[in-house]
Amino acid sequence: MPLKDIVLLTACSLLGIVGNQFLFVKGLSLTTVINVEILSTTIPVYALATSILLGYERGSRKTLIGVLLSAAGVLYLVNPLHADLSGHSTLGNVLILTNSFLYALYLVISKNLVERYGALNVVTWIFLVGSLITVPVGIYSLQRENLAAISATVWIAVAFIIIFPTVTAYYLNAWALSRVPPSLVAIYIYLQPLIAFGFAPLILGESWSWRTIVAAVMIFGGVALVTRDTDRRIHVSV
């Protein structure tokens, strides 16, 4: 691997693992879940804008409409009127916005690496490089906790979060990046709040509403619009 790719790989790790995760966790502790859902809708917008500026893809009216439609669906689902706009949440909101930008930038700049070296290789090295920073911080934090008091159920939940929503999700995103533009990968982030609302009745005993159904139509409609437009442009270029 040439030096420029090593530098790019390190940048991907700092953006997509270290900066992204640290800012998200800290930001979440300083603001509300509703605020996080609202601010996370900026990720596909950041990804599309950055991808166009760096020349990875050309923007289109349908893609922009699809992104905005899905974003509107998420905003309608979480209801911005319930957002906490007080001063004490300002720092948390800024951290989440910064986290969203870093993750979008990671998706864009990692595309070339994934195409050349493969998703599994790139993701493995991204996590290994990121661990040089995250592991010492984690060890320091764990020294302040009573590990004996943590139940087996909690450890199983932690293992599940590491294996599936983190490692597996990053690998699948990288695998997708080797085949489609970053904006298409990013827009599927809009399915996360919808899935969370979908599982809430099964796990938490909550109930669905017309707001959930309307938001689902908007989100899936936006994703479908971007997917079809991207698929058309890929076939035209081929």
C-alpha cells in the first residue's frame, strides 16, 4: 500500500471510528434522542454535497428530491416540535452535527480504498488503527467502573452491539460503497429511526400511529427515488 493510501486509511479511521463514535456518544449524553434523530438527517445531505464536490458523483434533481423527501419523513416521524432547543443542549447538538459531517465525509473518502483493497481489508484496518486511540480511552474509563457489578445480560448486550450494529454494519456499508455512490449508501440511514419505531411496539409495548405510517411512506419513497435514479445513472455510464 503506498503512503498516500496509508494516510487516507488513517484519515478514514479518525473520521469514521474515533471522531464519529466519540462525538456521537458524548453528544447523545448532552442532548435528547429526538434532537439526535433530527440532526442525523443531515448525514445524506453532507454525503451528497461532499461526494459532488470531490467528484465522486454527479448530482441530479431526483436524488436531491429523494434525500429531502426521506429527511422530511424522519422529521415528521420524530416531530421537531418536541425537540429541546434550550441552551443546555446546544453543545450536544453541535457535537451531533459534527459527528454527522465526519461520518458522511468518511463514507465519501473511503470509497476509493474499498474499491481497490476490498471491504473486509479496509474495515479491518480502519478498526485496528482506530483501536490505537479508542482502546486506551476505554481501559481508562473501565478502571473507574465496578466491573463485578455488571450483569451477564449487559455483557451480552455489549457483545451484540459490537458484533452486529458496529462491525457488521461498517462492513456492509463498505461492501455497498464498492458498488454504488456514497449518497445512496448514506440515504439508507433514514431507515434507522423507522426501524426503531417499528420494533418499539414489540420490545417496549408502544403502539404505532398514523404518523408512523405516513413517515414510512415518505422515507421509503425517498429511498426508492434515490435508488432508482442511481441505478439508472450506473447503467447509463456502463
